[in-house]
Amino acid sequence: MTRTIGLYGGFFNPLHEGHLHVIKTSAKSLNLKKLILLPTYQNPLKENQNPKSIYYQISDLRLQIKEPLVKVSDFEHRYQMKSTYDVLKKLSTKCSLNSFYLIIGLDQLGHFHEWMEYEWITKNISICVIYRPRYDDFIENSTVKKQHPNLFMPNLAKFINSSTPCFHILGDSGVNISSSELRDV
């Protein structure tokens, strides 16, 4: 299976070393040709965390991210998407999800079962989970891993070459920082 595009969503408020680590690690490890950053329009599990206009957010992200393969998109805002499921369903009407990886942080794996239509997501796109310190418990104890242990590929090559959607936890080192903590400083 040839997946060459990564989808990485979030508030990015503020963009920090952890986000840049995710970008660099996923781009290199997955051999991506393009990584699309999707600033979140609305997260049903969080209060809106970015009071700045989408145009300011996109401009600011483009100035800060120097990776040529990264494209910052207003897709979520343009279509007023309220969840990852909405984004993927809309995208799937335009092209096959077989070309994409969904990229999430390990902190999100612990809450993945709370995502809207998470079962549909697991059946339709491969998910690369980037390791984050402090969230090791989510590796073995997440609801989705308990429900679907067979979807987790321990080997990166098997993950990349899998013909069906699956998960892989990438890396064993990460950046111990969060946007929430930076905003609270």
C-alpha cells in the first residue's frame, strides 16, 4: 500500500517543539511526500482553544514551519468541520483515504474511543501515533487497543506495507511539552 500523505490536525496554539517533532518524525519515518497541517475548526472534546482568525493562524504556521513538504490547510475551517470523522468523510468524497496516514499524538490514543465515529475511522485510515512522554499508560491501556489489539502493528515496515488500515506507535522518545502548559505560563 502506498501512502504518501500525512494528515495532522490540532489547535497548534501555540505551535511548539512537540508539534515540530511530530512533523519531522512522521515525515522521515513514513517517507511522506506531503504532510497537511489542519488547524482545528472545532473539537467536540475541548473548548475552542484558538481565538485568532484562521487567516492569522495559517499565516503564522506557514512562517514558523520551514519544512517544504508541509502544507497548512484551511480545509476544516472552510467546511466548518467539527470532528476528524467529518474531515475524513469529506476528504473521502474527493479521493481515496488509502493514500493517507492520520497522525496523532500518544495523548490522543487514550481518548480515541471518545472521538466521533472512531470505529469508522479505524476501518478507513491508517493511524500513526507519535510517542509522547507521560502517556506510556495509553500504549497498553487505551480502549481502542483493548478492543482491537490486532490493528496495532509493532513493526514500522508492517505498518507501512499493510493493505488494510491499522495503527503504529512511532518512536520511543518525544518532546515533553504541551500547548496547554505553554498557555498557562
